[in-house]
Amino acid sequence: MAVELTFKTKKLEKCASNFRRCQREMGLVRAQRFHRRLSDLFHASSLDDLQHLPGHFHELVGTRKGQWSCDLDQPYRLIFEPIDSAGRPIIVVVEIVDYH
């Protein structure tokens, strides 16, 4: 079962749907990794599956409790929130940020 991906901002949604635009906004390496991570999220059957993939998928703590992160290009991370809506897994892509 594929996961439904939603986006917190229109900018992220547009970057997800248009690789060339994403590349202009983020640069080639970050755009490639962003799209690869979105594909990983889309095809995962559970959050446990993600922890075994490249990209260092992990749950965050502290003020970001409930959010997950994965690596893009250093030092940037893709932040997302998993939601279980009536048995349907939904991932909300929150932001790309350097939180270190």
C-alpha cells in the first residue's frame, strides 16, 4: 500500500511535482535527494521500513517530537510528520531545514 504524501507549503508541493523547478530552487544534489527521499516515503509500508534505507531516517525528540527527519545534502534535512488517518498512512512533508 502506498503512502499518501501531502505538503505543508505550496513551494514544497511544487518542487515535488516539478524536478526542474526543484533543481532551480535547491540545486541539483539536494533536488535529486529530495525526490529520492519522497519516493522512499511513498513506497514504504511502515516507518520501520524507512529505518533500513539510506538517508538516516529517524524520529526526532524534544521540540520536534512527533516529527521524523532524513538526510538530504549536508547540513540539510527533510522534516516530515507521519499521520495515521483511519488506517491510511499519510506523510506531511513539513520543511527542508538545517536544524543543527
